[in-house]
Amino acid sequence: MLYVVIVFLAFSILLYVLLGGADFGAGIIELVTPERMKNKIRARTYETIGPIWEANHMWLIITIVILFVGFPAVYSLLSIHLHIPLLLMLFGIIGRGTAFVFRHYDAVQDEMQRVYNLIFTVSSFVTPFFLGLIFAASIGGKIDPGAVDFLGAYVWPWLNGFSVSVGVFTVAICGFLAAVFLVGEAGNEAEKRFLVTRSRLFILATVLAGGVVFLAAELQDVPLVGLLLGEIVTVGILLLATVAMIVLWIQLPKAGRLLSRALAGFVVTAVLLAFGYHYFPDIVITSAGENLTVFNAAAVGKPIETLAWALLLGSIFILPSLGYLIYSFQKEKNPASHRG
Amino acid sequence: MEDLLAARWQMAVSLGFHIIFACIGMVMPFFMATSHYQYLKTKKPLYKDLTKAWSKGVAIFFVTGAVSGTVLSFELGLLWPKFMLHAGPIFGMPFSLEGTAFFIEAIALGFFLYGWDRFSPWFHWFTGVVVGISGLASGILVVAANAWMNSPAGFDFVDGQYLNVDPIAAMFNDAWFSQALHMTLAAFVSTGFAVAGIHAYMMLKGKNVEFHRMAFVIALLFGGVAAILQPISGDISAKDIAVRQPAKLAAMEAHFETGKSVPLIIGGLPDVKNKKVDYAIEIPGALSFLAHGDFDAEVIGLDQFPEEDHPPVMVTHIAFQIMVGLGMALVGLSLLFFFSRWKKKEWLDARWFLWLFVLGTPLGFIALEAGWTVTEVGRQPWIIYGVLRTEDAVSPIPGIVYSLFLFVGIYVSLAVVVTFLLIRQIKAVPDSLRKASDPKENPFPSNS
Ligand code: HDD
Ligand code: HEM
Ligand code: HEM
């Protein structure tokens, strides 16, 4: 049963990065869109993520619940040592969610829109940055459970080159996902051309940031090169991802909506998979050398069993209805309904 | 401010903020579904307008509920890591089921908000009902988790170890039913009277009177019935804690000395040092009767507990008086409403009548916050009653007071913005009435 829980944990993280990521990315794209295009991109964003926005962020909540029910030691340790970045991420989540809805439901369209837009774009950037940073800090090996000084216990675990570079990498990935996703929604040629350029820009940014991550890891003694050398599986996965990225680059202007999205999704999934494979079964790596793994940090006995059943039961309800929701709104979209 | 106090305040502020949006999220879908049903049956366009007007408000409240809830699921760890280390696996069952309920709610809301004129009318109506039912389910589940903190069950506590954990038994602890019942009713009372009050005010202003009357009646039908049932459910809760958490009951009643045939104390200021209550009205034997159904029964007082296990008497007592006092006032308003619908139809338009309900707008929510203060402060000094002390659960990180200030700042700004948006939304109602006849009208303004 523990494996069911682990699979769900991995699955929720993956879906949060993919769906939530595309969602954050839309705000990041908005940030790098010239003023004259902004309104169009905004409308496009709203049409695409409006109906599923709320469902996207549920994956984060599921992840958190799985952590505190199934792996309480992990939840507790990260809450203590990564208190500060977690708070900053929360501020991002609050700002983003509220600004997104407020700007579309405000009955009057006036200067308040400027405020909402500012909060929306800035927090679209802040949230994934800290998400990536927290993820990196958890496996970066700088958490010191025995530290007594403030900086050592609460700051250095996450304020370091490796974590920051993974934060930037995550932002790039989100922008990449959203750009590719939005290409499929473009209303006219000009818009499409614009979005294709953005997609390529973010592909470059992702590759570049990925390089920086490895560099930072080397400098900080985080054993990450194993990901590239030595492990045949991870090397294979990353190679496939690279191929997919190249195909995407070339085919983007012509490829159908489904293909380009599938490729983009595949790239991100592959990166996460390689990371996951490389680190399994560790979740938290501490400087003391005693790592928390999905095995030694799991709750003992019945809680794991009931959690697994609750998750299985839940997915029987959720997956079909979520699928139907996405299907309904995809199906009925037609070019005529595209205003902008 | 010391860190423990700051953490307690931060938790209280966050929960006190979330609960308002959670209640609205639980109850408004039922109001919308009722009005939507009326529309489908009678085809009166005003009902459609009402449903839509409400649903825009709900979208704003929903997102605020969702983000504040997300904050809470992190805060449990950020503030109380040592509590979650042990409690997580034990009281996690409701949270894992709640995930499903939230998800269904979010999906159904997607269908409902974006589904006008896209699906068959009854399927569309049904998605609205699903929003309500799953909202209620999540409310009940999370209250079951809170009830576990009051009435720990489903594990053996041996030498500081939590053994033989059974999450199902933990979920169905002794307190879950009474708390869930009382909470559900409270959500209907507080939202019902708040909504009715706002629409009563609009009727007084003479705008779209017919529209606002429909809204007023729907809100009060739900709120009124719940308000009348509330004291009954409150009595069940009181009888329950008299047995389970006698220290909390004693603090609520400022009952210092154990004795038989104990009077009920109404109002008054507890004087904790001298163990007496000043300026109170006493009803002989009534507390014994309310707690145990017998005027002569013994009621345990605070003297049975060591000083360090006493909850803060002043806060608990006053909060309890506020809840019960407002509860009774709301029962009065509800009876007045039902009486006038039955016998005195002309009152429904009278200005004094509408003003009474305008004044009633905040009362339900004040009672709700007061009630939670009773439950949570009355549990102190325990975070898990009788098992783990709050002071032993707090995070070791220093400077929690700064995050408290930040959160208070954020919540105050959010409250201001939400109020501002709501006022704009209400002012915009005549607009939507004019457009109402156009079936293709886009229900959501997009700034394209
Ligand atoms: C509209 C709000 C509202 C109203 C009118 C009342 N209550 Fe209440 N009360 C709550 C809202 C509330 C609550 C939702 O805030 C609490 C906190 C925890 C809970 O389960 O319900 C609560 C708790 C609570 C408790 C503590 C339960 C526990 O700790 O387990 C008692 C004994 C009562 N109530 C009793 C009453 C009585 C006798 C009322 C008579 C009119 C009353 N309440 C009206
Ligand atoms: C008695 C207390 C509580 C009640 C009755 C309650 C009820 C609800 C309801 C009905 C919602 C749906 C939001 C809406 O429709 O606007 C909600 C949202 C949420 N609540 Fe609470 N809640 C309570 C306390 C908590 C606590 C303590 C937590 C955290 C551990 C929590 C976590 C959440 C989360 C994560 C959401 C967002 C779900 C979403 O995105 O839809 N809640 N709550
Ligand atoms: C939404 C309605 C709720 C409100 C308004 C509320 C209110 C409060 C208040 C006022 C405190 C501070 C008590 C004190 O320190 O004197 C508190 C503490 C706390 N509450 Fe609640 N509460 C609610 C529901 C819940 C739920 C559903 C849970 C968990 C499942 C919960 C968990 C906690 C925890 C962990 C603390 C901190 C420890 C403590 O002070 O005992 N609360 N809450």
C-alpha cells in the first residue's frame, strides 16, 4: 500500500508542475509581453485556464495532505527549516489566486485592473520560483537538523546557489509550458507568431537555466552530475527529452495543438522522472547524513493503508469528472468564439 | 510578543478569516440552486438574474476561501510542526477525504460557472447542487479533524508514544457528530442572515425591490430554519462537553466550585482571582439541568483541575455569552419572519421590519466566531486535549510575530478588497437586469 501512496505523491507533484506550471507560466508570459499585445494574451489566458484554474491548484493541496498524513516527519522537518521560503511561496499563492479572479470578476473595469495585473504577474513569478527552490533545498543536502543558530537552521538550507538556480529553472519551465500551450489557442497568425517566438525563447531559457543548475550543483557539492553520467536510465530519459525539445522547436509553427502540447508535457515529465529516479527513495537529504526516505519517513501501520484507500476512492470520482470538464470545454471551443 | 502567543494569534486570525469564506462557500450554492430551480420551473428571468448575480459573488468568495485554506494546510506545519508530526497520520483521514470533496467542488464549480447555455439546463443545475453538497462534506470532514483535537481517539498513548493508530476511529471520535451538526447549522445561520440583511438594505433603498425580495426570502428560509434548530444542537454540544471536557464547560460558565444544583450564570464578568462572577444573573439549578438533564446533578468546577490546566476563563465565558445571546436574538428574528409570512404579509414591506434584518446582518458571523473561540480557547492549554500541550507543539523558529503582522496585513487588505468588489457587484445588479433578455450575453466580463 505504501507504493500506492508513493505513486500518488509523485503523480500529484507531476500534475501540479504540469498544470499549475502552465498556469503560472501564463502570468510569466504576460510579464514579457509588450504592452500592445497584453490584453489579447490576458483574454487568451482567461479562456484557457479559467474553467480549470481551481482544479489545478488542488494538486498542491493533495501533495501537502499526502505529506502530512503519510510522511509526517518530512512535512514537519521541511516546515521548520524551510519556514521562510514556504511563507514566501504562500504569499505568492494568495496574490496570484485572488488577483486572477478579482480582475475578471470586478464589476467595473478601471484602474484597479492595473493593480490586479501587477500582483498577478509578479506572484506568477514568485510562486514557481520558491516552489523550485524548496524542492531543491529539500534534496540539496544543506538542511542541518542539529543547527542552533538562526542562519544555519533557517536560512542557509535554502539560500544557496543550487536552490536559487533550480528556482529560476522552474520559472523557465513554467514559461515554456504556458507558451507552448497558448500557441494552440492563438486567435490569428500574428498572435501565433508571437507565441511561437516566446516558446522558443523559453526553450532557450530552460536549457540555459538547466546548465546553470548543474554548474551550481558542482560548485556546492550537490552530487547531481550522476544524473548526466553513469546512470543509464536517467541519461536515456534526458536524451529523449532533448530530442523532444528539438522536434518541438522545429515543428512548433506547423504541429497540431495536441502534438506540441504532448511534446512539451513529455519534456517536463522526463526531467522530473530523471530527478525522481536519481534520488529515489530519498525525499529530504540532510547535512547530518541521515536522510529521510519514502520508507523510513512513512507513517507506520494503518494510516498509510487508509490514505491509500482514500486516494484510490477519490480518483474514481475525480479523474472521470475532471476529464469530462476538460473535454467539454475543449470540444465546444471553436474559432468563431475567439474574440480578442 | 513571545513566539507561542504570536503563533496562537496567527492560527486564530487565519482560521477566523477562513471560516467566513468557508461558510459562504458551503451555503451560497444551496441558495443559488434554489433560485436556479425556481427559474427552471417558473421561467421568470429575475430568478436567472439572481442566480447569476449570486454566482459572481460566490466566485470571489470561493477563491478567497481556497487561498486561505491553502495557507492553513501549510500553517499547521509552519506553526505547529511537533503537533503535526504525531497528529498528521492520526487525524489525517478527514483531510485525505476532504481532498476529494474539494476536487469535486472545484470541478463542479467549473461546470457551473462556465456552463450557462452550454449544457442541458438540468445537468447544469445539478452541477450547482454538487458544489453545495461537496462543500458541506468538506466542512463536516474538517470539523471532524478539529473534534479529534477536543476528543482524541483512535490511538493508544503510551510513554509519550502514539501507538496502534486507527484513522477511522479517530475520525469518528465522540465529538465529531455534535460539532459537525452545530457547525453546519451555524454556516446556514450566519450566511443566511448576512445575505438577507444585504438584500433587505437594497429593498430599503428601493432598487429592484422584486429582485431583492426573492433573494431575501430564499436566504431567510434557510437561515431561519437553521437558527431555530441551533439552540437544540447547542444543547447537545453542551451536554456532550459536560462529560468529555468538563474544564471547558466550567470555563464557559465561569463555574469555579464543584457542586450540586448549580445555577446558570447569564452575563457577568468573571473575577478569576476571587473565583466569583460579578454582575451576573443566576437561574437556580439551571446549569445542572442543561448539562445533565437534572436540576440536582453535580457539575464539575474548575477546582477539580490543577491551575496549569485551566483554560482562560474570561475569554471563554464572554465568548460563550455572546454566542448564546446572539443565537437567541436570531431565533427571535426567524420567528418574526415566519410569523409575518404566515399571518402578517404587510410587515414584509415595512421599513422597521427590513431595518431589523439589516441590523441582523453581522450577528450570525459574530456568533460563529464567538463559538469557535469557545471551542478553541476552551481547549487550552491543550492542543490535543489531555495529550499534548500547545506550548510543546509550537515551532522552534524565532520571530513568528513578524509573520503574524504580515498575515494580519494581508488578511485585512483581502477583506477590504472583497468588500469593495462586493459593493461594486451589488451596485452593478441593475446592469445585469437590463441585459437579462439577451441569451447570448457573456456572463463574465473579460477585458478583451
Ligand atoms: C451562528 C452561529 C452560532 C450560534 C447562533 C450558536 N452557536 Fe454554538 N457554536 C458555533 C456557532 C453558533 C460554532 C460553529 O462556532 C461552534 C464552534 C465549534 C463548533 O462545533 O461549533 C460552536 C460551539 C458551541 C459549543 C462548544 C462545542 C464544543 O466545544 O464541542 C457549545 C456548548 C455551543 N456552541 C452551544 C450553543 C448554544 C447553547 C447556542 C444557543 C443559542 C449556540 N451555541 C448558538
Ligand atoms: C471549521 C473549520 C473549517 C471549515 C468549516 C472549512 C470548510 C471549507 C470549505 C467549505 C471550503 C471550500 C471553500 C469555498 O467553497 O469557498 C474550504 C476550503 C479549504 N479549506 Fe477549509 N475549512 C475549515 C478549516 C480548514 C483547515 C483547518 C484547513 C487546513 C488544514 C482547511 C483547508 C482548506 C483548503 C486547503 C481549502 C481550499 C480548497 C479548494 O481549493 O477548494 N480548512 N474549507
Ligand atoms: C474555522 C474555524 C476555526 C476557528 C475560528 C478556530 C479558532 C481558533 C482559535 C481562536 C485558536 C487559538 C486558541 C488559543 O490559543 O487560545 C485556535 C487554535 C488552533 N486551532 Fe482552531 N479554529 C477553527 C477550526 C479549527 C480546525 C478545523 C482545526 C484543525 C483541524 C483547528 C486547529 C487549530 C490548531 C492546531 C490551533 C493551535 C493550537 C491551539 O491553540 O490549541 N482549528 N483556533
